[in-house]
Amino acid sequence: MGRKLQGSAGALSAAMVTGAMVLTMGLAGTAWAGTALPDGPHISVSGEGKVSAKPDQVRLVFEFESRNAQVLPAKQSVDNAVNKVLALLPGFGIEDADVTASELSASEDIDYSNSGRRISNGYEASRRVTVVLKDIGRVNQLIDAGLAAGASGFGGVDFESSQAEQLREQARAMAAENARSKASASVKHFGATLGPIYSIGSVNSQSPDRYGATLDAVTVSGSRRRSEGVYLRPSVEFVETVQVVFDVKR
């Protein structure tokens, strides 16, 4: 059975806790869910805390590739495209601290004939640039601008919360409270009281993004054309679970 708890932190929109427990009023011979159990009366509880929040930033990866018969022109083409994209980022309020430009990668594309003769298909240079956009309403504009400036493509569009650590800690506290309240309520039905904590098992963290996003069409090969994509803002969830064993006082 579950119990709802209310909480607030930053852009918190919903909070819910659930859990499961096992009550043992005797001797324990084996561990429960990998958690050590005492020899005396005890109760084993699994608590969960969940916090949902609206995202306030988007992480986006631009990809750059260029092929040429010579390695230097391939590198220069990629560098020029990266510099053009970097130059437009301040217009979107993106600061240097929110930009990561990876190291350049350049390699020769080689094939071999049936006779074993080495065949060079030229050189390929590539780079990746990761940016964090705080104005999430402009994510589609940023994608269009990056592609128009020379990016070959883009990776996943990840909606995030800048308050991730605080929200995760809130979910962790809710999981602990959920475990304690469920254990306390259960032992009362047996005329007992909750004792001290015997052990705390694994604590698992999850932060899945829930969103729907569609980008109608973006053509990169040949001439580029703009196409307005529609993004539905996701709900970012932070889920914490904890396993706790309490002693039980008769």
C-alpha cells in the first residue's frame, strides 16, 4: 500500500511515495533483498520517494563531420563549422561554462581490394559540441540555427532540471520517511513499537525524463531548409528507493 506525502522544492509539481515491507516477529535465517537481518524481532521495509518537476534547461549535442581527400581540408572544414555555431550561442544566452567542445577526431577511411591492395577513400574529421540551453522555449530555434551554421546533425535533446541534486535529495528524504512511517504503523497492529535501525540496504536513484517531442523535418544534405518542430515540455522525475531493517520492541 502507498501513502502520499507533500513536498516543495524549486519547480516541484508533484510528489508521491510508495513502498513494500516484510514483518518478521521471530528468528531470521536468511537476508531479505540482500539486506542483513537481525536474530531478534524485526521489520524489513522498502520505501520509495518520487519527485516530479518541470525542466528548466535542455542539453543538446551538435555533431560535425567533413570528408576530404586530404586530412587538413577536412579538419579545417569541421573547425570552421564549429566556430560558426559557437559564435551564435551567446545570442541564445548560452555562456562558455555551458559549452563543451570535444577533441577533434580525424582518420583515414581505408578499404582493401580482393588482392589486398590498400585503397584510400580520403579522410574524415569529426567533432561534437554539447550545449546547455536555459531558455527551453527556444530549443527548436537553436537546432535550426546550428544546422544552418554548419552542424551535420544533432544528438539527443535531454530536458533537465538545474535543481537536480536538491530534488534528488528531497526524494531520498521522502523514501526514508516512507519506510519509517510504514514500519511504525505496521508494528502497532501487533502491539509492538518500532526500535532503532538495524541496517540500511541499497539506495537506488533514477531520474527518467518523460516527454513527447516531434521534429517535423530537417534536411541536412544539399540545401538546408527550416522546418518548425514542436516540442512538448517533459516532466523530469527523480525516484529514490531504500531498504531498511528496524528492530522491533515487544
